[in-house]
Amino acid sequence: MSTFGGAFRRVAALVFAIFTALLPLPALAQNRPEVEKQFQQWIAGDLGPEAGKAGISEKTLTAAFKGVTLNWSLPDLVPPGTSPPKEQDQTQAEFSSPGAYFNEKRLQTLAATGRGLAATHAATLKRIEAAYGVPGEIIVAIWGRESGFGRAKLPYSAVQVLATKAFMSTRRQMFREELIAALKMIERGDVDAAAMKGSWAGALGQPQFMPSSYLKYAVDFDKDGHPDIWNSVPDALASIAHYLQKEGWQRGRDWGFEVSIPTYITCAQEGPDRAQPVSAWASKGIGRISGKPFPSGDLKADGMMLVPAGRHGPEFIVTPNFYVLKEYNNSDLYALFIGNLADRIASGAGPFRAPWGDIGKMLRSDVLAMQKALVAKGYDVGNVDGLPGYKTRRALGDWQAKNGLSPTCFPDPSLKGKIR
């Protein structure tokens, strides 16, 4: 690609259209050299004009794509002339027990390393907390979970990954937007294309930001002239804190508390849309499993019940900060992992007190059938996808109570065929 001038782009776009119209579709999928040609034509005739409108210079575009070819090893690729893979067969996929997510050996290792690094960077973390309101242990926990405290290898060229997925993946538009964001980073001089390393999914640096998140949240905390989330620990840690602050982190509040919910209180009350003051939960008889009182500053503030395994595992009252952690990675288990790891780093806490039941033996098709049956009865189960989210859990608990069963708020084999 020696130039991306207007005339070249128009000719390349015309050639691309004629080429793809004439070439048989099966050949497109099977002949990689031909697909590589299409990729180069797509860069010049399709991506190039959009990048130009976004303020990307021809110089930056040429430098960014010098020598870049498709990465055929990435998952979820849909080469031209092929069809996207069919959705996973619901009859074959089992969901895992939530407890499988919390590998104790891994958590102990991350906590031990995290405590040491929290001490090493104590002064920096104190300044970051003063600026953004996020406790140091939360920041260090995310740092450890995302990139092994910056030690994980990031072998992929972010430009290559993003361009490959923007050209031929199941989520082309999303990756196209991220590719434009990455080019903006290069354009403004934050990082060279060759130094922009990331994961196979295009996530960048020690915080594992997508390029659009980098543009929103990355900060130059060490004041060297630009945010560097690859090599600067202060920048990486402050960028994590800035992300959480902008997503709504409430200064001075914890993420949540493991609790014991008495059997006379239904478990079908969880969810961010059913918040109550923590004092209201406490007045019903819900207390911290540790025996400690809830912090006085939390009593008048909102708390939400969370039972990720229903009555088969640990139970929680979480704060709005829990849902901010989910903005980083939209998973209850991820947010609980970060919260528990942060507690271990800060105070030497151990695993959750209540054990996780071995309940990951259901096929997704079984759960899907329950969801469909509950929807037919007028229940809101959230996503009808064979996975037990909080709306499915509480709908199941409500159905159990109405049918003379003790609410467990989680699908298990004993319920198969009963909800019709």
C-alpha cells in the first residue's frame, strides 16, 4: 500500500466489487491468497475513506497497515463466501457450577502477589484513590485478574486482530469501530502501531481496555505526556480507577457483603431493580455471615440481594459498586471474584464462607425449557438463553413458592418437567 489517495480508493473499491461479484463463493472461503487480496482492497477502498472522515491521516493509515495480513488463527471468523457458524446447540452445552469460577489456588496466588504489589505501590494507590475514590485493593484486584499484574504476555498485534475481525468475523461492526478507535490512538501519537500489543480479542495493555475504552478512560497519571497502559504502572492503575469512577463508583462504599439469609425470607428478591436500604434487609433478619455488623455508613444506602447459585451457594447483599464492577466485565461471577480478591488483598480474607453446591449438571436445553415455560406463565426471566440469570432465578423462586415448594431460586434436575 504505497498510497491511499482518493483516486486509488475509488479504483480499489470498483475492483473489489467486480472481483467479489465474479468469484464463486466457495472459492472465496477456500483460497486464502484471494481473501488476502480482498482484505487489502477492503482496507484501501472501504476502511480508508471511513478512517479519513474520522481524522486519520493517510500517513497514519499507511504506517499502521504496513505488512499487515489476516490472522487466520483467531476465533469466530467468517471468511467471505462462508456463512456464520450456527448458534451453539443448546442440547449439548452444560453450564458450569458457579463454584468452578473460584479456583482457590489461583485466588490465593493472586492475593499474595497483590498484597506485595499493593505495598510496593502504596503511595501511588493512595493518590489514585484520592483522585478517583476507588480503593487500592479493588484496582489491584482488577489488575491481577486482567493481566496478572501486567505480567501476562500480549503477543498479538492489535491492529492485525482488530482489522481481521472487522473484515471477517461474527461481530464485524463492533470491531470496525474498535479499529477506528485504535487508529485514532496512533494518529494522536499515544502509541506506535508496532507497539500496540493486545489479546486475541483486541484488548490492550495491563488494564485490558478495548481501544474505545482507552480513548474514554486512559489517563496520564505519571505526567510523561501521554497515557501508557502497557509500560506505566501508575497510568495503568489510574486508568482502571478512572474507568470505575466514570461508570459510577460510589466513594466510601464497599462492593458488598456475604450474608446469611434465613429460610423464612424468600430468595426471590434479588436484582438491582429491587434495591432496599441495607438497614431494611438487616431488619428482616439478614446479617453478615462473619457476624460483624454492616458498616454504619451503609445502613441508609441501597443494597441488593444476590444469590448467584440460589440456595445452593453463598448469598450476598451487594452495593451499587458491585454493578460498576460488572461494567468492566458483565458477569456476576467476575464481580464477585474481584470483590473477594480485593478483600483478600486488603485484610487477608479467605474464601466465601458458604460452600458452592455442585449444581452445574443441567443441560442448557433443560434450563431453556424451564425459561420458556415460565414465560408462558407470565414470568419475566430476562434472556431466554438457557443460562440462569438473576431474573430467571427469582422467577423460578416465585414459581416454587406458588406451587408449594421451598424456593431454591436455581434450576436443578429435580425440577425438570415440573414447570409446564
